[in-house]
Amino acid sequence: MTVKPASIPLQQRLLCNKAELAEAFGKSVVSVDHWLRRGCPYVQRGERGRAWVFNIIDVAEWRFGAKGPEQQDQDPDSLAPKDRLYWYQGNREKRKDALDAGELYERGPTLQAISTTLAVLVEQIRAIPDLLERRAGATPEQAERAADEIDTQLEVAKQTLLAKLAKLAGGRDTEEVA
């Protein structure tokens, strides 16, 4: 970043263009573009023939302070159309990165995998009374009582799981995994 002489007022020394901002933070101009899509503050919007202007302190607070990109709950409907487009593109890119990094999972395939796993588990548990009867010498009455108790416990587990999923889903329908 170009060092600005002390004779220039402090407020103006804190202002920089996109390239200077990237250099100050050790990032690329492409990274600054990504920040802008995520709500990075600026003093003047860049347009054809007019450079972006940033206050380096405001950007540092946005990146590292309480107003940082991860802490912001920005309503895209309150943005100008072009900014809203950037916001959605940034969120889509962030979601794709999280999926690629394994930090986020697609809901549909995840629910299907959980559902399949639970179905296999239930099937194996329900086979226990028959196995007890054939391999351990349990009487048919004992096997029947075991089957009844297993059914009761599976229903309790199902209701507990559905309640926890409903709490996690914030009230969304959890019947898909029932």
C-alpha cells in the first residue's frame, strides 16, 4: 500500500482503493470482490471511470470485529438490485464451499441416509427375539415378551428422535424420517 504523507489529514490517509485495500490485508483484489458481495463497507461505490473507495478502519472492523461478515444478518431485500445479486452470489458460493469442505450436508440425501440406517437398525433389533428363541433356547412366550418390549422401546426412541429433530428443524416437518 502506498504510504500517504503525514501532511494529509488522518481521515484521508485511511481511505484507499480496491488494490490498496487488498494489499493492506495481504489478499487479492478478487478477495475484496468477494468481501463486497458479503457486505464489506465502502465509502464510494466503484463504477466505470470511478474507483471504489474504502475506509480501512471500517473494513478491519467489519472483517475482525462485531460487525464482521460472519456476524451479520443482512436482509437481501433491503439491498439495491445489483448488491442483492452480489449477496445471493456470495451466499451461493459460501454454501458451495461449505458443502465441498464437508462442513454442510444436503438435506435430502442426508435424511435418506439416516432413514435407511435407522430402518436397517430397527430390522436387526426386531430380529433379536427370533435369534434368542433359535440360538439361546428362549421359549416362544419369552421371545414374544421380548418382541413386545422391543417394539415399545423402539416407539419411545422414535418419539424422542422426532421431538429432537423437530426442535433442531425449528418446527419444520420431521415426518420424512418417521
